[in-house]
Amino acid sequence: MDNAKTKILIIEDDQFLREFYQELLQGERYIVEAEPDGEKGLEAIRQGQYNLILLDIMMPKIDGLQVLRDLKINPGNFKNTPIVVLTNLGQDAIIKQAFDLGAAGYLIKSALSPDQVLKEIQSYLQKNP
Amino acid sequence: MDPYVEAVSRIIKEQQSIIGPVAVDQANKVTGLSVGTGDDVQISGNKKQVLEGLVNQYAKLFGKASIEVCKEAIEPVYDKIPVGDLPDILKN
Amino acid sequence: MVSEDKIRVFLKLQQLALDIEESTKLLEQFLPAVLQDLNLAGSQYIFLAALFIDDSGNIKQTFFTDKSNNQTAGQVTKPENFLQKGSEWEMKVMYGEAAVISDVAYFINPAYPEISKIHSLLMLPIQHAQKLSGVLILARSKTADQISAEEIEFGEMITRLVNLSFRLQDTEGSLTKITQQVYEMNAKLHQLDKLKDDFVSVASHELRTPMTAIRSYVWMALHRSDVPLSQKLEKYLYRTLVSTERLISLVNDMLNVSRIESGHIEINPQSFDIVALVRDIMEEVKVKADEKRLQLLTLEQKLPPVFADSDKVHEILLNLIGNAMKFCYPGGTIAVSFFTDGQMVDISIKDSGAGIMKDDLSKLFHKFSRLDNSYTAVSTSGGTGLGLYISKSLIDLMHGKIWVTSEGVDKGATFSFSLPIASQQVLQHAEQFQVKAKGEVKPLEPATI
């Protein structure tokens, strides 16, 4: 699978983490775009075509769950791209809500080392070429 | 779940976390109320009266502080019961 | 000698005093009944008053009842006069004797409508613990000379009931006050507990964002550097990374401890195959074990299913196996074995590592137990000091046991814990193994190795 043809979108409000994921994934030759909040994130999702979306839950203005909800109610051009939610919370209720709203999976940011993050992302991409 | 049953259950559980099993014993003294555990609540008769009776039962033993606790306990249920059907003692 | 029907009245009133439920207002309910029953028995008392004094002899409480029952002792009588020091009646009452008074006007407000009907007052001492605690005053329609020994004796019996009721009311009043105070304190504690939980949650969450950033960038510096790293630099970065991971683990553990101690952790037991779970975990940790050249052995055995919360057991196994890996020397072995006596299954994790001194064995399951660095130096990655405490807390919640044995320094250590087998008996009493959370249910933060 050619990473250079794989487009990933990261929606994360913390600048350091957002840029870190970007650098990490670009280091693996993926094409990475990043947005700092839910509103811009939604716009990007609707306009672009991505192979994978990493979506932070806790964000100001529009949070991750609202993004999922919006896409569910009003999919438009969006179809089938796996959305993996990024959470620090590990709260079952929120993760369950995310799944109910169509999330494909979740990553607990603080529990995974960078290489574990890479591995997880690779496995999500492999499931959905 | 019936909002009154939910209100009663929430109050009993909250009181239980403050004073322990006595909360269930006292709840069973209220006419029309039968309690197994905090989750096993049966109301018979006028629901508003039973709710009021419960709050008063705690107030008799524990004073004003317990009424505040009752109000806090039913906060999630406030919008499910119309204001007119709420006992005065629980109104804000 | 008091007549039979008066004794009947007495017993009836005594029962009434004990039956009254609303004890904080006992006397208010009791005394009117006393007056009524006395008059039904033929006494012809216009009113009944009771004064109670404190240790210094000052009046602390008064009660009054007459036919209309809507006036107070202070309105109808002059209470201080009843206890006027040096007076003839006061001296009698002090000695425990009844006094009969003819000079009614000295004691009663002339505006009292029934005053013309009162011709004498019977003053009876109310005793408690051999001391004068008050006086009972009965306003008689008969004159002072028209009094019998029986009337006085009966009056004395009645004072005992009045004393009993007063004591009951007083005790009830004290109890209610104490109960309310205790309740208020508990409510405050409960509130503080909730605030503390919220604070711990928010603090942990806020801490994790910068910690994740630090760890991420240090990792990048180590593994994705665009310039070659000197040995020194690599060492510094590596140690920073390890410390950050330790910090993250510590925050997770503290959060778990807080949740366990506040009772927010639920135990939902099911029947499951413990050997299969151990097998899974050994798979999970294989990569890390290979890094340290550690051999992992599972001495499998056919076992009946155990009855416990598999998520929590998962955490405990990760903790114990993780510890074993920390304290093993490179090239060492970690072996998991099982034992059962038919009731419980013991799971033992044996490592060939640094071992533990006998004296330190008992310190291990407490919070932040620190062992002497001399023989734990092999564990540069260290632990949080909370893992074993968390494991023990979880085992306790699941009705199991956890223990450790070691032959000494460099002789390795074996950590074991036991779980109940899912027998008929255990499954029948399944609810006893369930632990419901107090208030909100919270999950355990994942254990990291």
C-alpha cells in the first residue's frame, strides 16, 4: 500500500499535539492535513477526500461528538471514511456515544507511545483501503 | 422511567450516600412508598404526595440541610416534571 | 393508699407518654391529656402547670394547660413566685414535700378568666436523680383544707410521669440536634468528596495534554531526528522519555486510586477462562519482553472457569507481569503457573529477578512503598509505587487474596493472587460478588507497562 497516496486529516485543538501527529505521519510519507477545531474540521471533511480522519473529542466551539453527529445527520459527499476519535478520557460513555455516531475506532492519546499510534493507524488504513 | 419514581430513587440514593442504610429505612416509613434498594422503588397513590412525604420524612430527622440535598438530587429530573406537579418544598 | 381507679388512670397516662411518637413536642401533647384524665377521674383541677429548673435553680422551661389550652404559664401565673427563695412553699418543695397554698392571688394573674374558680394550689416537687428538677402546679377548685393524703400521693405519682416525659422530650431534642449536626457534617464531606473527584479528574485530564506532548516530541527527537544524536544526547533524551512515561503512569494510577477509594469502581463478575486471559496478556507483553530478552512461560493447566471481573483481573495481571519484567535481569524468565484446591484458583507470577528482602515483604502492598534502592536499582524505569496497592484493592473487592514470597535478594520473587471458581454455590450467590459503584461509575485507566 502506497503511503504517498494516502490522505489523512487530523482535527485536534492542541497545537503541539496536532503538529506532532502531522510530523509523525508525514515521516511515514502519508499526506497529512490538519485543522484546529471542529468547525474547520467539518468543512475540510466535506470538501476533501481522505482515507482516514483522526478526530479529537474535547475541542472548544464544536466538539468531536458534534462533528460526528453533523456528519451522520447530513452526510452529503461524505461516505465511508473511517473516523478514529482521539481521547484522553477513556470514558466508556463518550466512546460509546462516538461509536453510536459512526466512529470507526478510538485512540487514547496518553496511553499510546508514538510507535503504537503508528501501528494503530496502519491497521485502520489496512481495514479500509 | 416514570419521572416521579426516578426522583424518589435519586433522592434515596443521594441520602444513602450521606447517611447510609437509614435512608432506606426512613423512606419505607412514608405512606405509599415501598423501597427495596435505591433502585427498587414502588409508589402507590398520589405521586406528588409521596414525593413530598419522602422529603418531609428526611427533613424531620435531619433538618433543612437534607431538603437542599433532595433538591440537588433531583436536578436531572426537574425538566421532566411540570412545575405545578412538584411539591412546594422542592421548588426553587 | 391510692385507689384502684386512680392507679388505672396512672397506668393509662404512663402508656400514653411512651406511645407518643412526636417526642420533640411530647409535653405539649401529654400534659393536656393528663389534665383531662385527672378531671375525668374527679379531680376538678382548673389548670396544670409545670416549671423546670436548671442546676442553678433558674427556670429553664414552663408548660401550661387548661380547658382552652391556648395560654402560657407566663401569661396566667407568675412563675418566679413559685420558686421564691426562703418562702414556706419553696422550702417544702426543696425538701421533696408537697405544698398546698391558699394565697392564690400571689401567684395568678388577676386577668385570668378562671381565677375565681381557683381556691388553692397544689405544688408538687418534680424530682430527677435525687435532685429537684421542677415543680408541678395543680390549680384546685377545692380549698386548701379540703385535701386528702390520697390526692397528694396521686399527685406525686403524676410528677414521676411528668418527669419521665420531660426527660424523653429532652433526650429526643438532644438526639435530633446531634443527628442534624452529624447529617450536616456528612453532607459537607460528601460535597467535598465530589469536588475532590471532579478536581482529580480535571487535573489529570489537564495534565495529560502537556505530558503527551512532551513524550511525543522527545520520542521524535530520539527516533526521527534529522541530525545524528551523540551518545550523551541520546541518553538524556531517553531518560526524559522514560521519566515522562512514568509521569503519565503516575497520573493514571493516582486517578485509579482516587476512583477506587471513592467507591466509583464497579465489579461486574462473569465466568471466564483465566488461563486464556493469561495467554492473551503474555501475547500483549511479548514485544516488551523480547526487548529485554526475557523469556515468558505459561505453565498451562486445565482449570474450571473463575468468577470475577475480567477487566479488573486483566489490570492486575498487567501490573504483576509488568512488575516482574521491571525487576528481571536481561535474559531472565517470567513464569505464570496455576494451582487450585477446588474452591479457589491461585495464579502465581514468578520472576528470576532482584528478589525482595524478608523485612520488606509486608511493605509492598501499601501506597508508595519504597524499598531500599540497593537491590532495586535494576529497575531504572521504576514503578509508580501504586500498582500493588491498586491490585490489592481490586482483589479485595473481588473477594480474593494477594500475596508475595521471595527467597531474598537476587533470588527472584513470586506474586500470587487467588480468585473464586465459578462453582454452583458461587454462581447462586452471584450478587455477593457484585460491587456497585457509589454514584457515578468510572472506568479504570489503562495500566501501562
